[in-house]
Amino acid sequence: MAPEPAPDLEPPLLTMSGITKSFPGVRALDGVDLQVQAGEVHCLLGQNGAGKSTLIKVLAGAHQPDTGEITWRGDVVSLKSPIAAMRLGIATIYQELDLVEGLSVAENVFLGHEPTSAGFVVRGKEARSATALILGRLGHPEIDPAHHVGDLSAAQQQIVSMARALSHEVRLIVMDEPSAALDPDEVDNLFRIVGGLTADGVAVVYISHRLEEIRRIGDRVTVLKDGRAVAVGLPARDTPTRDIVAMMTGRNVEYVFPERPDPARAVDRQPVLRVEGLAREGEFAPVDLELRPGEIVGLAGLVGSGRSEILETIYGARKPSAGRVLIDGSPLRPGSVRSAVRAGVGLAPEERKAQGLLMLESVTRNVSVSSLSRFSRSGWLDRRQERAAAQRATRELSLRPDNPDARIRTLSGGNQQKAVLARWLLRGCRVLLLDEPTRGVDVGARAELYAVIRRLADEGLAVLLVSSEVPEVLGLADRVLVLREGSVVHTADARELDEHRVLDLVMEGSPTA
Amino acid sequence: MTQPASPAQQDAPIPTAKSAPAGEGWRRPLGLRADVRNLSLLGVLAVLIAVGGITKPDEFLATSNLQLVLTQASIIGVVTVGMTFVITSGGIDLSVGAIVALASVWATTVATQEYGFAGILFTAVIVGLGCGLVNGLLIAYGGMVPFIATLAMLASARGLALQITDGKTQMVTVNSVLDLGIRDAYILGIPPLVLVFAAVTVIGWLLLNRTTFGRRTVAVGGNAEAARLAGIDVRRQRLYLYLLSGLCCGIAAFMLIVLAGSGQNTNGNLYELDAIAAAIIGGTLLSGGRGTIAGSVLGVLVFTTITNIFALNNLESAVQQIAKGAIIVAAVLVQHRTLRGGDA
């Protein structure tokens, strides 16, 4: 179903066709097509998890596709490694900058292909003057090539990344959300640079969540959804926003969300969690929030909108610069996880493996870790009781396999998440903070996880949910707070919102517009 | 023969195991793999004993020689038990040898010896705990990297030990202390120092495998961020662990005083390396999150036995060092292989 290339165009610089890539439990790319012409700005759109980053990693040679063909300037090529891609003239600027902070600007720009004499003596002066030349071309002659990269601002580091891409003979540059860390002025400069590159015949693959940017500099748009390209090469300037959003959100997989209880039910209960003017400088503006037993409240917003930061600050993992968090009317000690846990708050963190789990340990030990004192007398563990209690908690969530001695790392993502939930269930917590609870969980297991979360709420837990997947927030939560760039821009009953409205709220109006 | 019990050999059999899908998670590998490693180390030890018995049948297997080997193993063994906890938590303690030296000289000054047996024991333990406290505070609350903090302690504790002794050997004059080292004090043929080592081992094993303290240690070493977010006081746990290591050094220093009949600023030289090596070949992960006291003790016994066999056969210590190095490399390679099997 890949559309034919428009006949009036010259042969494309790059054609990717039928690219598939699977990771354990996830099909990240499911037959993606992409065509890029020389000298165009080709925008890549899609929600989180649509496959954008996997696709650009394939293009950068960092991932090998399972199937599919890549044609570069008329020849079929295989991008076996990042170096192979670079040799062809494909450069990638990642969202997380990959600079070595301890090295100078010039050393970073020429990292891996330093100008040398006799094969090993680095000719620093040559590298510095070449770097100065590139930086001048990028409109940033003020960056000193001998300066340490660690001392530069985020925007300047981005320029250095770009200089590194340009230090190669480059024909295609992939930019992954390059404007995310930039001020409006710097965005203008970025667009000027992109304009200059395309005038020289270099193609740019541009990824951004901000539609108005795509309108300004994009030539064509490819939309990804659930690992497939749902639209290839649409005109960037005059495809209606409504159509683009519809293509991003229309789903093949219908999520099954559990029934919502009568909204009136929770209202007469006393709130268990109250957040009053909680703020962290540079991350999010003061937030007020009330959470009642039996209620699920969702925070919707893009990466960088402050949603995870709010959750972690409520939990005490980050120290607020203002405001306070109260459980049953008594304030928690700011910045103290232990105070929150004692008061009955639990967190299922965003990075499950890095922040949530003890990967070398069994299910039991992962579940019991927050309740150890319950199974001990003067420090002495009753392991039989511990194991039995952990098993009760995991059975209640139908965690599979039903073996408390199984190693946590052998479990699927969904069951690992259940182990984290069981930890708080066992602890008897009353407020559950869920950060991206279905990340890395395959589609089939999600519905089950949704049902578990709703049931916990029905049993009287108060749940605060963060997700980058708008349908998840809308489908699961009773009330939704929409965040944009660290501020709550809208609060509503989840029934009164739809996906388009939320996406409009989080994408369209950026403070620059 | 009873295997040193492993953490997962526990509780009732699991009736569900049969109906479950056959997979990685079903082999109860937590304990099994530790057992395999301990078994292979036991094998190495058996081979060493055979070699010793064949090359020097009369001398190696003589009761007095076995008593000597075990006594030598005891002092470094106590230090290794403490080190195993620290490494399991993802830390390292480079200062153990220097703390042993400092504690041994502080406890044998003329002034201390006036207080007799109790004075010597008390001083050794307090000095060890004090050094551990400084290490722990610097690391847990000062945010210092364990490697650096304990390296600084290594340098300053050795320096202080030299300052106190002025490089002279301080002879012990308290008879009740010296009496512990002589043959008459042996209980059923077992030297008291070996009994101390056995007690420390048993307590260490219980602490690591049967208490909340041990569980928290493993959690901090396995994933400190996850432990913190699970509500564990990671900093306090770290402080306790370096205190524990310091305590073990204090006990070892007292044992050394008994054995040598003196205190010296050169005591405990390179103990840190021997203790780390013994823990690592025993199966404790240098990156933290997994530790085995039984493995560490076997590691200590393997190294001590090698030293003994080489000495009996009049081989140079150079050869002995090379053999030690080879064993470390081989053990870590085996460890990697078993671990990678689990990652698949």
C-alpha cells in the first residue's frame, strides 16, 4: 500500500521500503516506507511509540532491520554500522546529545575522524580551524573550538552536534526534535541553517512535535503510527491539521478500557492526596491537585511538559522549590521518599528497569522490598511469611508465571509492571503514582493492566496516572489535567475531552506562537 | 556432606512448578547458580588438598599444618566477610589493611596495655568502628566515591599507625592475650582464632541471608535508585555497611595481635587486595547486587591453601603470585559464563 513516488520528481536520494524491526515483545516497525528527495525537508510525525526513533536508528546504522530494503542514490545498501552510514553521507543528530563533555569543541566535532599525520599524531590546529569554519557557516562564530563542551549551553551543544554532522561529507541529516531545547531566537537560527543546507542540496529528515514548525520549514510529511507509515510524502504546508492529527491517532488496535464507575461516587469522599502550589523551578509551574479514594486522575502532556517531574516531586524523589503535598491533611516532608512511603504513597516509576526493579532478584524479593519490616521481628526475616504474602499480592494481580521464585528479568514487561504494583499493594498504600505504566508492555497485556489499575481504584486506591499516550489517559482516567511546557493548561472530566482536543492543546499553542 | 545452605533452598516445595511452562525462570536459578559456583570452588579446594597431600604427604596433612592454614585463613577471612557486605552493596573498601594496622598498633601501645585484655580488645574494635564510621559518613552523606574515600582512609590510617609506633614493633605483655594463641588454648584441637572466624562467618551468613539488613544490602547493590524509590534509606544502609567492615577489621586486628604477640604498623599489608580477590572468586559481584559469604570463605581457604602448599614445596613466592592471578582470572571467567547464561 506504499504510494507511488510522484512522477515529476527526480529519483529519490533515499528510499526505505518495507522496513520491519522487532524487539522482544514489541514490533517497533511493521513495514515502513520512506522516501526522501535531495534538498528537501522531510518531516517525520507520529506519537510516542509510533516507531520514529527506531526508524531513524535504522537509518543511522545503529539498528539492523529484520526485513526491508534501503536504496541510497539508486543503489541498494546495507547500513551495518553507524560508521557505514556516515561514510555514505548520512548524519544523525539525536535528541539526547551524544557529545563527550570532557573534550573540546573541535575534538568532539572530529571525534573518530581526527585529522592526523603519520596516522596517529592528531593535528589539533587543523581540526580547530576546520571547526571554526563550520561553526561560522552555522552562524555561531562565537563558539571557541578549543572550549570544553561541558561548559557550553544546551543550545550551543546542539550547534556543536550539528557541526559534527557537517564535518563529514553529508547528503542527509536526521534531526530528532532539534528545537526541543531551544529558545525562539535559537529556533530561528536553526531554521536558517536548515534552509542553507537544503539550498546546497542536502536533505533533512526533521522530527518535531510542533506542528507550526513543520508548517514553516517542512516540504513533505510522513506520518508513522503503530510502526507503519500511514501517509507518505504529504505536502507539509497545506495538509490540514485535522487530517494530520487524525492520521496520527487513528488506530488499528482498539484499546479496551474498563468501565468507569459513576463519577458522582467519588465526589463525596474526602481527598486523600492534596497538592498545593507544588512547583520546581525550571521544570513546572505551581500545580494544585486533589485526589480522592477510588479516583484515577490523568496527567497528559508531551515529553518535557513536566508530567514525570510532577509525579516524582509529589513522591519526594525531587525536592520542590515551592508548595506542599498533604496526605489526609498532614504534610509530607519535602524531598523525602521515605516520608511519602510511610504515609501510604507508592510510585511505579517511568524507567521500570532502572528505577523500579532489582533485576537480579526474584519476584518475591522485588515485591517485598518495601514491606520488609512487616515480615521481620527485630530484623529477623520470616521468609515463609514473606513469600506467601508476596504470592498473595501477585496472584491478586494475576501475575504470570505464578511462581514467586521466578527471576524478575525473565518476566514480560506487563508482568514486571504487575510486580511493581504488587509491591505497593503489599505495602498497603493508598495513593498510587503511575508513570507510563504501559511503557514496554505489549498491546495485548495492556488491557489487562488497565483492568488491574481500575480495580485497584475501585477498591479504594487513589491513582495519579502519567502517560504520553493520550488515549490511555482518556480511557482510564476519570479526570484529566493537560500539561504544556510545565503548566496545567486545562482540567476536565475525561468524558468531556477527546484525543484531538488534547493533542491540539499540547501541540498547537507553544509559547512562541 | 552438607552444602553451605543457599538462600533459595527454602520453604515448602512449589506445587505449581510442574504445570508451569518450562522456561528460564523455572530452574530456581537464584540458589542453583550460587551452588554450582560454590561447588566448583570446593572442587578447586579438593584438588589443592590432593596436590598438597601428594607432594608433601607427611607435612601438609599434619594436624599442626592444618591448624596453621586455618589460623592464617582466619584473620583475612574475618576481613573478607566485612568486605563481602560492602561489595554486595556496590561499594568497595580499600582501607581494610590500613585499618587493621592502625587498630593493632593503637591497641598495643603501652598506655592501652595497662588496661589488659579488655583494653586491647575494646581499643581494637573501637578504632575499627571509628575508621568505618568516617568511611561511611564520607561515602553515604558526603557523596564521595567509595574508591576515593577508602583510598584516603588507607593512606591516613597507615600514616597514623606509623606515627604511633615510630616504625617500632610493640610487643604485647598481657599474658591473657598471648595465651589465646598457644597450643594449650586449643579447643578440641581447634585454635580459638579459627573459632572466632567460624563465628563471624555464621553471623555474617545469617545477617546477609536471613535479615532485613542483608536484604537491604542486596537491594542497594542491585539497584540503588530502585531501592531509594522503594522507600529504603540507602544512605543509612551504606553508613552501616562501612561500619560493619570497620568492625570486622577491628576484630581481625585483635586476632593478629594474639597471633603475632605484637602490634606493627606494617600489619595487614595488601589485605584489601586479598579480601577483594577472595570475595570475587567466591562469586560476589563486584558491581553489587549479589554476595555470598560461603563463597568468600571458600575463596579465602583456596588462597591460603595455595600459599601453604607453595611454602611447603619451597617454591618461590613469585610463582605463588602467578598462580593466584591465574585463579582469579579463571574464576571470574567461569562467573561471567554462568551469569551470561542467566541473561539470555
